[in-house]
Amino acid sequence: MHSDGTISITVNGDHMRVRDGLTIAELAAQIGLVAEKVAVERNLEVVPRSRLKDVKVEDGDELEIVHFVGGGDHQRVAASADTWSVAGRTFTSRLIVGTGKYKDFEQNAAAVAASGAEIVTVAVRRVNVSDPKAPMLTDFIDPKKITYLPNTAGCFDADSAIRTLRLAREAGGWDLVKLEVLGEARTLYPDMVETLRATEVLAREGFLPMVYCVDDPIAAKRLEDAGAVAIMPLGAPIGSGLGIQNLVTIRLIVEGAKVPVLVDAGVGQASDAAVAMELGCDGVLMNTAIAEAKDPVLMARAMKAAVEAGRMGYLAGRMQRRRYADPSSPLAGLI
């Protein structure tokens, strides 16, 4: 003990002089710590927390005082009110689902509800004149509550796609439409020459075409210049479930577009949808991945969660990739 009534101790490697007779709890308070929230080791022996108010520090003691810290940085991303807009219309859900391949309309409607989707794609087909009273999609999915997006599925030239959408507008007054012009039946890849021609005509006629296209940033830019209100590159062939095959080109399209970009086709599982959103896409369109799942309603719920998770991951900002390990727990204050 020193002549001034103090003693010398070491706390977490730092030398200190404190009042003789000080308890560990009083020492913690003097440092600015709450004794109940720390653990203390005195001369290599842990002091039970229940005894911190009784044990006094002595001259020459070596103390380690530790607490829990997070194994990384803490950031919060506010995703509430995270909406997106296309052609002046705003939506909350970033998942668009199709209405084909379900076993019946009831299952289709249940899947749409589970997905939280606010937009569904609908094919334009001839009315069954032999049974005009047969159930229709509108009996199960109310177009006043869910936005119908007429598409041109099955069209292999610009003229048939334009004709189909003109009929769709006459039938329901829709001008926001999905345009796809296919090149051939085996791959269902888009014919970009015909797609571009159809886009130009439809835009001149007042349509607002969301356009299915190849994952090519140059083609995407030409479609945008031609009047496309959204660019919808395929992740993989329609109905293949292969996931996004070229992350680089999708990202380039996202970076260069001034209109929304949505991955259309190729999604097979929830992680594919999350990847699309992590690339910065505004949304994802899918049909087969939900309709052909063993439990379509459960898969629809999974896709909803995946899209939301991927979007939040994108907004949060991905950690930097490193070649070597980097400890997640801080080294400062290591015992």
C-alpha cells in the first residue's frame, strides 16, 4: 500500500492506483461499469458475481473484466413503406405471379393470397363457346382487388402479340400489359427483333408494355428507348426452374435501366427469388415454381418471404468479399 492509502492493481492490462479496501463492485462502479453486467477474473480465478460486493481488491491484484459484445457491426434497414412503381402505379409487393398450371382456380386463388402478390399475369384465350357458363378466373381472383396483367404467352410474332393485347384492352380496358414474343417452342427464348417491333407499335397505341426479353443490357436499353415501361429479362428458360444463370448481365441491366427491372422466368426455388432481389431487381415474376410445387400455397408463402428477404439484403448492402478470413469478434480487449 502506498503512503496515500492507495494500492496498485492491473485491470485489463492497464495499471491503476485505487483506494485500499475497495470492493470489486465499487471498482466497477468507479470505472463506470454495472457489476451485474460484467464477469470478473481475479488473479486467474473467476469471482462469482454474487460476491463482487464482498471481495476487496488487494495490492498487486490482476483483474480481467469482460462483457459480451456483438460479433460484428450493427445496422438497421428500414424496409417499411418500401414500394415500387411502374408506369405511375405503385405497389407494395414485389412478387408477381402467374395464373397457369394450377389444378384449379381455387388453388390458384389461395396461392395468390399466400404470396401477397398485387399483380397476376393472365393469358388471353378464346371463350369456350360450348360452355359459356364454365368458371372463369375472375370468379376467384377479383380484378378490382388484384391488378391483372394480360400477357401474350404463346405468341411467336409481333402481329399476333399486338392483336392479342388489342383484344385484351377491349375486354378489360387494360393498358398495362406484359409483352412476350417467343422465338421457338423448344427454349421459349424471346425473339428480340419481333419483340422490339411489337414494343414500338404498342407504345404508339398507348399501351404500357412490360417486356420479357433476353438478359442482354444492350437489348434492354433498346426496349426502354422503344417505350417499354419495365424490362423483364429471363433468369433461365421459361418453366425450367434453373435459377438465374447469368448474374453479371442481370446486374448490368439493373444498373443501366431507368425503368423497373424484374426477373421473369427461370425461378425454381425461394433462394432464386432472393438472389434476384439481392441483385437490385425491382421484382420477380414466376408461375411454374409455385404452381408445380408439391404444396403450391406453402411455396407461394416461401416466395413472398424470399423476395422480402432479398430486398432487405440489397438495401442493407452486402459485406465486402475478402480472399482471407477476418475475425467476426473484435480483437480489442482480448483476454
